[in-house]
Amino acid sequence: MRVKRGGELQAAEGGPKPPSEVRMQPGFVVWFGVTDVRAAYDKAKRAGRAVGEFHGDFFFAKDPDGRYIGVYTLEDDHGHSHDH
């Protein structure tokens, strides 16, 4: 995800497009990493907090105060090192 000039959240090139209510929110989306993203999505969906679809390794939700958040999977090896 990236933020376009004017504040609109957009998907990385070729990635899934965030739901319109997430893209148009003022401010930014805070992301949270979890070990079981599918279980977190299922819980958010049961609570009526999931926004849009499950994208395999992330999803969007709405917190109790109405802010949009991103939830992604924590991975041990995700293709690059952080020892740059």
C-alpha cells in the first residue's frame, strides 16, 4: 500500500485495491502484524469489523472508534533481510 498525493490510499502496482471507504479516509491506516491473519479476519468478520475481502496475507478492519486499520501476517522469512 502507498499513499497518493492528496492522502488517498492506493494499492501497490498490481496489488488488490483497498475498499473505497479505506482509500478515502482522512489520515493514514495503522498496520498490525499478527501470527494467524486468517483467524484474525474470521474474528473481525464475526464482530462486523472486517472491511472488504480477505486478501490472503492481509485485510482491513474498523476499530471500535471507527478508524480503519490494516492487519497483515507476520512471517519469519518474507523474502528479504532487515539488516540493510
